[in-house]
Amino acid sequence: MFDLVLLITLSVLVVGGLGLKNVTTTRKTRIDVVLVILSPPGFGKLVYGLSNLNAESGGIGSVAGWLPTAPGPFVC
């Protein structure tokens, strides 16, 4: 099953990539170092917080479930 999904995904990716056209002029950009450093911890905290939204922590309606999720988007 995974092989079939992988084959479909890769074929759609290749066909979509070949159909893309650049409609703007290209320009040099700088990498935002602060964003590169803060994005992994922010995303990690967001994923960890969302994984804690289960019945044991009180579910979606409890503060204990959402508390670890709150700092994630604000870190980056």
C-alpha cells in the first residue's frame, strides 16, 4: 500500500514540477538566520503540544492540554 501511495505522490510531484512556470523575475535573497534557528524548537513545541491533546490531559477543552502548544507559534 505504501509503495502505491509513494508512486502516486512522486509522479504527481514530477508532473506538477514540470508544469510550473516562473512568472516573476528572480532576485538574490538572504537567509533569515534567526528564523532558521527558532523554527525547529517552535515547530517541535507545537507538535508536542498537539500530541498532548488527549483524554488523559483533559482533552481539547482543558488548559492543561493547550498549555504546551501555546509557546510554539510565538517562538518563531
